[in-house]
Amino acid sequence: MTARSLSPRDLVLLALLTLFWGINWPVMKFAVEAYPPLSFRLLSMIGGVAALWAVARVRGLPLALPAGAWREVVRLSLPNMVGWHLFAIYGVKLLSSGRAAILGYTMPVWALVFGVAMFGDRVGARLWIGVVASALAVILLLSGELGALGGSPPGTLLMLIAAASWGYGTHLLRRQTLGVPTLILTFWMMVVTTLLIAPVAVVLEAAAWRWPGPGEWLAIAYNALVVFGFCHVVWFHLARILPPVASGLSVMAIPVLGVFSGMIGLGEIPHWQDYAALALIALALSTVLLRRQPA
């Protein structure tokens, strides 16, 4: 698939994706404070599968996959969905929501590493500038949390593994040739992921499982309808039309929104590092959005 610039419609979708995904970091943190993390993710994903099925039916899209497509769907699901969600949801539980978001969005750096080392990508100077700017933003935002991270090395490691899995998966998504609508591909990837993480949730969290409370149900509904029913479809659409590093940089405003929404929820005041990181993120975004990028 040939890379192209983002259309005005794509830019609107990207803005909505940034808003909804950014807000979701404190939403997830709230949900998993007292509820088993993977069970929360599993219930959200079941709701997301139902939501996408309903949208596909309303739009008249056939759910059937081409013959022999299952192997490719599973291959795409493992890093993009299973690896990301399995490690990230436990990372969110162990870290503050904003800092978990920052670590998760080191994805463009991992995408660059995998692209150069494994796929022979040639990355232009503009994207190198974007990756360096986003890396500096991550360092700045983490500088105020070193003490917390020192006390939560497992959470830090889990989020970095999740980001690496996502970065690798973005390359696979960019190179897939299934030729099915993004909504249908997202639906089946979500089905595969639900089936794979369900037994893991049973093994790890059966003793802690309980019926969610009202606030937890609201968080589950938000994730099912907004995050899985909308954001994942938009993200996979962007990942299919932009080079992996560019698609990763295009959503780098999300961790900034995650940090600030978490601060608002906790009543904290942003520090100079947060404002400096915001400027660096704006620079990183400009390397993707201001003009067309080569494949």
C-alpha cells in the first residue's frame, strides 16, 4: 500500500483519536485501582467486539474473511493487540496514568529501531527529528517521576515491552495485504485477542474476579464503545496509510493529554517539564502532519 498524506477527514479522526485515547489513560487507571486489570480489559474487549459487529451490520459490511486470511489476522493480532493490551494494562496499574502513557508512546522510537534493523527502512531526516523530539519529551516528562519509577520497575518494564510490541506490530500492519475494510480487520483482530487473553485472565485473576461497580462499568463502557469501537478502527486506518514511524509520531499528543488529564483529575499542577515536552511533541507532530512523507 502506498503511503499518502492525511486528508482533512483523517485529520479530524486523528484529533478525535487523540482526545478519546488521551482521556482514557486516567479512566483506565481509575478502573484498575481496585478491579483486576486483565478482567477489565477482557470485559471492555467483549463489549468492543459487540459494538463493531453492530456497526458492520448497520453498514452492510460482510464479516467474512478471505480464504486463508486467519493466519495473517492472528499474526497481526499478537503484537498489535495481545502484546500491547496484556502488558500495558498491568503497567497502568503499577504506574501513574500519565507516566504509563508516556512510556507506552515510546512506540515511534521502537518502530524506528525495528524498521531500520529488521525491515530495511530508510527514514528521512524529518522523521529522525520527530523521533528525537519525542524521545526528549519522554525524558523530560519522566524526570519528575524518577522516584516513582524507581519504586515500580516492573511497571516501567511492562510498559516498555508493550510499546515495543506495538511498534513491531505497526510494521506488520503497514505491510499486510488482506484487502479487507479496516473495521472488519479490527473486528477479527479483537475476536482473536479476546479468545487469547480470556484464559490468561482466568488463570491470573480468577480468585480476584468480582462483579464491577457502577464506576467500573462506566469505564468498561467507555473502553468498549469509544476506545475499541472507534479509536482502534481509526488507529489501524492510520497505520495502514502512513509509514510506521510517521503513524507513531502522529499520535504523540496522546501522552501529553494523558499527563494533563491525569493532573487535572488528581489536582496537580503541571511543571516546566510538561510545558517543554508539549513544545517537543508539537515539533514531532509537525514532522508528520505538515507535508507528505515518503514510504
